[in-house]
Amino acid sequence: MDTRMSARELYERGRMLRQAKMYDRALADFRSVIQDPNYVGKAHTQAALCFRAMSRHGEAAAALEKALASSTLSLNEQMHVLYLLGQTLESLGRNAEALEAYGWVRQADSGFLDVDDRITIVIDPFFDRTTADELAHQDVLRLADAKRAIGRLILDRRVPPAVKMEDVIGCGQVPCPRP
């Protein structure tokens, strides 16, 4: 660590350098600050933001995981770091891991930013884009008609891939009970 500057001063300078898009210099400051136990979580988070801006998403994910492993982040900061981790994993195509990160955020605060939308985006590739409305007769109940939870996944009028309508009783149709 630079002996002339405190960890706080280096951290603040690193943030200013990051905002000025001087990522390499900011990373140098954050690497120095990481040695201070009071700033380890925040410094890893800021380093991750630099890595993301430099399209080094793998390193960003690793830095965010290190930030989460520290005990210096508040609950609110942990939520933001988990959300950033989800976005970063999503950009790496690691959707199952992104879903897990978003799930932790949603469990803590279901109204956090756009976490529900992010979960839907991550889950969507696992489903065919066929909706029940595209499948003819409205007087029959189809596999994906009801919006309901299966486990923790909410199926909203989508058919999971590899599920064919013939797999449902009666060639894809079950007569709807009339009230």
C-alpha cells in the first residue's frame, strides 16, 4: 500500500479514476486497498466494475465473489454485489449461476431493482416461445395455460422445451371444466 496515502484515500482516488475511465490506474489503487481488511469488500467490488468496463467479465465475476466472501459489506451492499454478479455471470452465458445470484437477491427483497425481469430473461432460453394463445381453441386447457410455480420457477403460459403437446392427456388437450 502507498505509505503516503491511507486506504480510504486510495479507495476514493481509485473510484475517481474508475469514473474517469482510467481503469488500469484505478485497479492499481484497488489492489493496494484490498490489503486493508476494512475495505476488502468494497475494493473488490470497485475492481469488478473496472473489469466489467474493460470487458474482462471472468475477472469481474471472480472479484465479485471475493467481495461477497468478505465480512465488510452491509446487507444492502451485498444485495447490489449479488445483483452485479448475476449480471456478470449472465454476460458470460453462465445462466444457471446467474439465476442463483438473482434468486438470492429476490429472496431477500423481491422488489429489488429489476430482479424479477432479470430472472425471466435468464429463464426464458429454457422455454420454447410457444404460448397457449398460439395453440388454437380457447376452450381447452393446455399444459402452459395456468400461471403457477413449479418449485421456484414460475411458468407463465410457456411450454418447457422438449415437452410436446402430445405428452398431455388426449393429444395435447384436456377439456376445460365449465364453472
